[in-house]
Amino acid sequence: MKKSTGKHRVLNTLKSYSIITFGLFINAIAWTAFILPSEIVGGGITGVGAVVYYSTGLPVGVTLLVVNAILLVFGIKSIGIGFGIRTIYGVAVLSFFLGLLQYYITEPVVDDRFMSAIIGGILAGVSIGMIFTRGGSAGGTEILAVIINKYRNISHGKVILLCDVVIIASSYFIFRSIETIVYGYVMLAVASYSIDMFLMGHRQSVQLFIFSQKQDEIAEHIANNIGRGVTLLNGKGWYTKKDVSVIMAVVRRYETAQVFQTIKEIDPEAFISVSKVMGVYGEGFDKIK
């Protein structure tokens, strides 16, 4: 059992890092294919990198790596090494992807600047949402927010928002254009909305009631292979007058396809009730705040 648990943990870790890596790649695509070639400055340290790039020609990946390295030194010193493993990975991989793609992509994928801001914002937001769901981070202003929050009672969100507003506004000194600032804020708004929508969909949960004669096999699979808690409720069929065990489980919405596939393989005649729940708190779900 311990060997199986260890193997499951390793597979989950590999899956998490694979999704984080894919999210970082999509984020790099958003910047190098849409945002940077259209001369749009977004938020975060990548936005700082964009300002430096437009001013000096220095690749964004280099600025991102250097600034994040400085922030990480202070972050780890202030908060501890446990803060940084996935953040260090995120910073290193994103810097690599940005440097690689910026070398090959020199023209915007779409000619319309507004569409570049919209598409770039969507891709950037979704990618950050993917990274967040796996406990990852691309570093940047999040590190600064954590450091400031330790010493001052200022929320992470306010720090990040203030940094983003200042970074985008600074593009005026390069382009002397209010239009460029507006495009930057449009991109930021779209990215923020995309993050919220992605996380909301990922966090949405459903409650399942499963009636089956093979309840033990189904419960075993949900608990061990999907990793969700299962409760067996004692019931009685009114028509048959027979005692039955009802499986009750709460899973994330994206896990329902796996549960249905399991039930189909074990007992295609099972009766299933699915309902959305407003919120789920506890182990494996959201923390009570």
C-alpha cells in the first residue's frame, strides 16, 4: 500500500509539473506572438521586461530572470526556502521559453493591435490560471507582494494591482502614447478576467449519489484511483423493499468524466444523481478562511 501511495504521489507531482510547464509555454506564446510584437506593455515583471526591451533591445527573458533572481533572494531570506521551489522552476522555465520564442517570433500573429491585446490577455490569463491550479508560480510581482505583506498589512492583490498599474503607465515615457497605455490596461483586464474564469471552472465541484449493486468496487476505484473521499450511506428501496448502499462522493467538475467512465466499466446499469454544490471546504478542496 505504501509503495502504491508513493507511486501515486510521484505521478501526481510529474503531472503537476507537466501542466505548469505547458502553462508557462502558453504564457510565453501570449507575450512573444501577440503582446510584444504589437508594442503593448502588460503587467508584472514580464511587463518590466517589455519596457526594458522596447528601450534597449535586451530580450525579455534576460530581464525576467535577473529581476526575479533578485526578488527570490529577498523572498527566500524573508520567508524561507519552502517559498521558492516551484517559483524558481517557473521563473527559470518561463525565462527560457521567452528567450527562445522571442528569437524566432518577430512579427505579431495578428495585425490588429486591439485583437493582439485581447488574444494575448486571454492566453496569458488562462496560462496563469493553469499554473495556479497546480500550486505553481511565474514569480514576479507575486514575490514582491509576499515580501511586503510580511512586514505591512497590505493585501497581495493591492500590491500586485498597484505594480501592474505603474508598470503599464511607465510605457508612456517610451512611446509617448496614451493609446499604448490603454491597450496595456485592456490586456491586463482581459488577463485578470480569464484567470478568474479559469479558476472558477476548475474549482467548481459536484456531488454524486451512486446507486449500484457493485458499490464496493466503484467506491474503491474512486478512493484509490481518483483520490476522492467516498461515503457509503445505508438506504432502502421503497419499491423493492431491499436494503441498498448509496455511494456519496464530492469531486471537481473536471473529474466527473473519469468517475462516469469508471462506473460504466464496473456497472453500466448504475443509477447516478449529479448536482452542483455552492462550495466545498476541507481536505482536497478549499480551505476555510
